[in-house]
Amino acid sequence: MEGFTYVDLFATKGIEYLLVIGFLLVLVPFWRFLRVPARTGIEAVRRAMASVAQWFSTPEGLYYHQGHSWVMPQGAELVKIGVDDFAQKLVGRSHKISLPKVGSRIEQGDVGWKLGIDSKTIDMLSPVTGDVVAVNKDIVKNPDLINQDPYGKGWLMMVKPHDQRATVKNLLTGKLATAWMEKTTDALRERMGGELGVVYQDGGLPISGIAKALSPDEWDKMASEFLRTQE
């Protein structure tokens, strides 16, 4: 028939379908590519949050002061004192430690010793009231022992409390110590916010010096807040 042009609709639609399929073949992998990092990032943060509570060890059999020191009874008259795992990870490596002299008296809740870190001095509270009968000379020569073995070779001093029973009543142990550390960990988690990445090593453990990683300019103030020496 003159003037009549035949158009193959199926052929035209076939081309359109091929274009759509080709577009989807490109779009779907691209969409997956965009989604994977986001999902991976969220999962990484969730894993990080869940593992924060496992960062800080709180061995049983010790008594803990809320200024983050520990007390280990040594018989009926003496106690051994040290820095807990939270404190050493919070402040990081010390280049100097200033301990009280043998024969001096320390008071529970007052400054008991000082840690020298970079150009800062970090005060820590004494967990007991008593007389210092011995200090760990190895820790004075090698402060890194605090970070390497806070509950063992990193002990600080031996003290003869004026009233050992009364002293330990003001300290935390067992389930109370665990609950306190969990509460402290929650407070640290809130301070971290979205900055979890800056406190992680490649192996998934927190770096030494969490406070400095989170607050480079005023890390000593953050440390004082958690160590309860903030004025």
C-alpha cells in the first residue's frame, strides 16, 4: 500500500530492553560497590563498641580505688599498690614516675604519686592511708613496666595501712569492681563518639595513650577527669 510504512515494534522494543538490561548490569555492581564500604564501616564500629569492655583487665583478688589504682593485701599488715590497666592505657607511656619516700605517709584520696608524660605531669590518688615501707626501684628505672605488666612487675610501693580493714571497705572488689569498670568504659565510649578509629591498632587493640589520641591538645585534662584528680 502506497504511503504506508511498516514499523517492527518488537524489534524496537527489543533494542530498548537490551539498553535497560545493559544499564542494570552496570548499575547493580556499582550500587553494591557503594554499599559494601558503608556496611563494612557500620559493622566495624559495632564490633569496636562490643569489644571496648574487653580492653581493660580487672583481675580478681584485688581491691580497686576509683582513681584507677589497685591494692593487693600482703599478709595482715601490708598492702602492695599499683596502677590499673585502664589508667596505663589511658595515659600511655611514662618517661618518669615520682614515688613517695620510704617512711612517708600517704592519705587515701590524696595525691600519692606522679607520672611524667611528655611535658605533662599526671597526678594519681593514693588508694590507702598508711606509711610507705618500700618502693619498686625497678619501676623508677624503667617506668615502661607499668604498661608492660601493671598488675605484676609494674607495682609501685608497699604500704602499711593504719587500719587495713577500714581501708579495703572503701575500695571495690569482685562484682562491684567489674560493674564500676563497665561504667567507666561506658563513659569512655561516650567520649569516643565517632573517633573509635583513632584509638585502634591494626590488631584491633587500643593504642597506648587513649586520652592523647582523642584529645591531643588537652589530653591531660581528660586523664585527670577519669583519674579523679580534676579540680
